[in-house]
Amino acid sequence: MRAKWLRHRGTWFVGVDALSNDSAGRVGTGPAFAGVALTAAVEATGVSQLHPAQVSITYPGYPMQDADESDGAYRFRRDRDAAHLDGLLAEGPAKRRHLREPHAWIIGVALTEAAANAAPLVVWPGSHRIIREAFEAEFQGHAPETWADLDVTEAYKAARAEVFSKCERVEVPLRKGESVLLHRQVIHGVAPWAEGAVTEAAGRAVAYFRPCFDAPDRWLTAP
């Protein structure tokens, strides 16, 4: 399973749906997932049933360039923290973007102790407002059940460029056991691993819970 999810010459374990938790966040006989972040997310959106979490692990040297990765894509990962919007899947040879996963919210939980400069989460506060405005315009006149089929690549790129020009870049270096609640439409990414950064384990591991709305229109209308 580990080899399946390794990217960037072994410096990132993608780990989508890799955690074997149940709908309450339990792993094996462990406790249900709980805390102020989850309470706030559920109160805002009404979504509480959890999907298996993504287990994202970065290792020293992140990001290295894969053999099949373009120079441009590598530079964006290195210089722009691979900034992205969750739920927009890049499809086909041209990597066209579609909203296939209308997440309700994102909660990241740090699983390992790591130095602040060991590839921390990066966010652009306020970016969710720019993204929402762009997608409200893009989806106007289209039934919500058709949104996933719309090619939103150009609108997304333009909105992300606006985010870079107007929003501050903020690193969020979680300590082990800490959690962060992200708005589903916030632009975020992962910073490069700084030379000499240390961790208690082999890398920085974060579990991300990202449940989806049953009704896609809630992606735009929920708080």
C-alpha cells in the first residue's frame, strides 16, 4: 500500500482514504473523533459522517521532481506550495478541473511531532471568499447535479491567481495532536521541507477528514 501512494521520488505519501476509520472517526477499538474543531464544523454544515481520512506524510527533501512531472508543475509545487482547492480533480491528459468532491469541511490532525519548518500546511486566509465568488459566477444557470461535469479549469486558475495577489500566505505548523479546521473553499498547500528540519518520526504525518455534502448545491450555500 505504501508504494501505491508515494509521489515526488518518495518524499510524499498521498494516502487518500488510507485511514481505516469508521463514520465516527474510530480506528479499531479506539475512541470516536471529537473536539472543538469537529463541533464547529458540524454546527456550521450539519455534516458529521466521516469518510476514511487521507493520511498525508511528507519526508525530508519534499518536494523532489518526479520523472514524468513537468518543470512547470514542479516549480509550482516548490514555489507555490502546490496551492490547491480540495475536491477539484484534474482529469485527462490536459488535467482539466471538475468539482467531483463537494467537501463540507476539512479537519487536519497532526499524527507526528515535527519542526515548524518541516513541510508545514500553508493556507491563504480569506481565499474562500474569492473562490466562492468565482464559482457562484461559473455555476450560475446550471443545475447543481450538473456541476461535476462542468470544466472549471480557467475560472479556478484565475481565482487562484487573484488569491495569490490579494491574500497573505500563512504557514500552519501543527504540533502532534493539534488540529486545524479549514473552510472547504480555502486555498491551501504544503511548504517545502527546509534543510535540516527534524521530526520525531520519519516524516510529518497529518490525517485529513474531508466528508462531502450529499447535495452539491450545499457546497456553495452552506456557511
